[in-house]
Amino acid sequence: MRWLKAAVIIMGVMIVAMLVTIVVTIFRRMSAPRPAAPVAVEAPAVPGTPAQADVTLPAGFSLRQVTAAGGRIVLHLAAADGRESLMLIDPTTGKVALTIALHTAP
């Protein structure tokens, strides 16, 4: 009987402690300042990264968008006839790592 009483007391204390933790976490997240908009950060130069890289676009293609993904620079290219492709560039070498042609399903 003493063990049951002790177990109930310990579980009650644990429930109260968890409840306090949840309330404190919610309060901290609600009172934390939120940034108004994403901030552009200039990346520092990485040793071994070329200061300049020449990338030749395929004939007839124009650059639509540039993004970074998975440690690569992704160029979204579009042609006047509607063809699109993605060109992945390795920023450490400045070389084209992969070119992906995008096709629509019939």
C-alpha cells in the first residue's frame, strides 16, 4: 500500500512538472520577437571557391531563376519554345554538376 501511495505522489509531481514545462515553453515562444521579413545574408568566401565562374547556357535558353539547394546553385532555364531545364552548379569548382531537362506528361 505504501508503494502505491508513493507511486501516485511521484506521478502527480511528474504531471505537474510537465505541465509547467509546457506552459513555460508556450509563453517563451509567444513572447519571442519575430523577424518581419527574411534577411538576406551574404555568405563569406569559402577557401577553394573560385572568385569567378563562367557558365555557358544552352543555345536558345534564358535564365529564369537562381536558387541554392543542397550545397549546389540551381539555375532554372527556359527556352522561347517552352522547354525548361535545371542546371546544378557546384560552387566549390564552378563547374556544371548536372543538367535536368523538364518535360510535361502527355
